[in-house]
Amino acid sequence: TNKKYKTFIYKKMSSIMNFNSKLVSSSLSFIDDSSNMPFKIETVDKYGTLQFETIEYDMDMKPANITIIFTIDSSASMSDMSRDGRTKMDHSLFTMSRIIESLCDSNISAIVAVNHFNDEVHRVLDFTMLSSDNKDNIIYDIQAIQPYGGTNMDAALTDMNERINAEMLMGKSSKYIQMFMTDGEANGGRVDSGVLSGLVPSGVSNIFIGYGMNHDARMLSTLSDAQHNGEYRFIDKIENSGLVYGEIIHNILYNLLDKPSITVENGTIYNWKTNEWVQRLNLSNISTNAKRDFHVKAHTSKMKQVVVKLWAKEDEENVCVGKIIAQDNNDDDMNLTRFAYKLRTQELLYEARKIISRTRVTPSLLFDSNDNKDKNDYIKTKLSAFMLRLNKYIANNDLNNDNMMKLLQDDIYVCYNSINMPCSNMYTIARQTSQGN
């Protein structure tokens, strides 16, 4: 090891016990002065932040063996044109082809299968080990998919569940992923999100992607939350879909922590999905070279006894890969207050999502009763008041170029302006999800 690395470890020894060398840095700090907090906090509690950064990717890391099943919506609406003159299906199939090429060019051993669905399910490719010899044939078969018919998510999820579970029993891979892509709402088979969420497989990384302005954001969000390791992505501009897929492939190729979770002793951590303070928080998979931050809270008398543990799945066992203890604050209160504004943003996005979801029956219809209008006006008033306070805090502390603060402004702005619009549900869910993740 070089001198710089030795010095770094020495400085961090008081705050992190890094058992499996998965983290390069971490901190757990609590705020001293709560007077500038953008929300009320119990006087006996202290607000704090947990932050960590994972190691960089090393070429010597053992590549994973993965199995992926792709489920592509091929209903008639996928023939709709985007602004660049190509259809949704054109973009979807082009991006799928790039994913296959990226997997083939990587050092990962990948088994892939492909379904597409409309009124029924069509199996394009059985589970096949991807190689340079069969790559072109697979891409040719994918690009031959044509859009027509309705959207039977029930059949699509049922078939995908059966296929991936049968493959898991064979135990050929160390990781299993399913990627589900749709641009619409279920109109065939069972359509209740609670029922369909029971078809989402466990032990799998579940990725649900919604295209365009007419997909059912609530449905896909519910499906992504059905199991531990799920995520929902929203692509509003079809021509930018490659950016989302690029991030997903990056997380697959450079994944570090499987089914991670955080436990907190003598304190609690914020769960953005439920707007609750909990002692255990389940996370989506975490890649190498990732920076993550979380909100924590502890009773003043127990602040120095807070212990945070980071867990991940290794060889079918839940292993502690990092232990972080509270440290004497080397982080100033202003930096912690920045994160307090992030927490308040997440709380408001959650509240807006819950209110907006009650006003919508389908993605294409907006029912605005007087009761719903009152609730929408209520949350808009809260969002507006918080935006004024946020803007003032940013101006007073010279944070106009701070990327995190600008993102908070964007989230509040988009949420506020989309309320009472047909697209409000998907934009609010997408903003809340991306901010939480």
C-alpha cells in the first residue's frame, strides 16, 4: 500500500470498521445547532447524516455470472412516433440491441432470455449463454418484433415469473435480473396492481421501466416495491431511453453489494418509500464507486452510542460489510443543514405522491372533485412555502451552484407544476423515487 492509502485509513479508523473492504470512506455525524432546520424535530432528538462511498472497480474483481430475462411491451401503442421520427418500438429495440452488445463485450458470463407481450406472451429467446458467435442472431430476432394488440401485463408477468423461477432452480448463475418495459396500462387479464404484485419474483433484481406519458406509473411503482430489490424508472422522452439503460447496465456490470440493507442501533434511519423512521432499511443493489447518503436520528443521550451496520448478500448469507460509529463532528452544521433540506424535500414529495394518487384512476384520465382539489391546493401551498424557504437558504449561503440544492429546487418545481395535470402521478413518483435512490 502507498503512503496516501495508509494515511487515509488512519484518519478514518475511528469512524469505520470495514470488514470486507467494500467501502473507502464513511461518516456518521449529528447536527449541533437545530435552529435552522427546515422542519420540526423533537427537542430530545438530534438529526444527522450517514454517508459512505464504495470502492472503485478493480479489473481483478471476479466477474459475476448473471441471468437476465427481458420482457418487452409490443402492444399497438408502441408504434407511436417520437419527436425524432422513430417509433417507441424502434427506440426500445435499438436500446435492447445495445444492451446485448454491452453484455457480450463485458467480462460477465451472461445468460439471457427475451419475451415480448401484447394480448399474449411471445417467447423470442430461450435462456441462452450470450457469446460473440450468437450475438448477431439474437439481435436479429429482437429487431423482428412488431407492435400490435393490447397490453396483458398479467400474462407477461406470469410467464416471466415461471421462466425465471425455473431457471433459478438450475442454479447456473449467482445473480438473476428481470427487466420489464411498457408504455401503457394493463387492459387484458387481471389488472389490479395488488394482485399483479404477487407475480413479481423474489430473489431477483426487478427493474420496471415506463415509457412516455401514458404508462401506469402507480402500477409499475407498486410492482417495483413488491420485493426487496426492485426499482422503477420513468422515461418521459423516448429518444433519451439510452441514458436510463446505460445507468442500469452500469449497475449490472459493476455491481458490488447484493440486496444491501442498513441497520441502526440506538437510533433510526429514514425510509423514503414509507416516510417512516426505522431501524432497518432495505436498499437496491449498489455498484462500485457509488456515493450514498442517508438521514438518521437519535436521542441526544444516545447519540454517541449509535452504531450503523451495512449488510449485503454473499454466498447466500447476509454478511456485515461495514460498521460505522458516530464520530465527533468534523462536518460543519451548514453541510448537515443542506441534507436536512433534502429530507424535507423527500417528505413533501411523499405527501404529494399520496395526495395525487387519490385523484387519478388511469394515466389518461384526471378526476378533480372538490375534495381532491382542496387536497391538491393544500399540498401546492406547502410546496410553494418550502420553495421560498429553500431559495432563501440557498441565496443566503451562496449555494446557487450546489448540485444537490439545485436538484431539490427542480424536484419541488416539477412536483408543484405537475399537480392537477394528467401527468402529475408519474412525474411525482419518478422524482420521489430518483431522489430517494
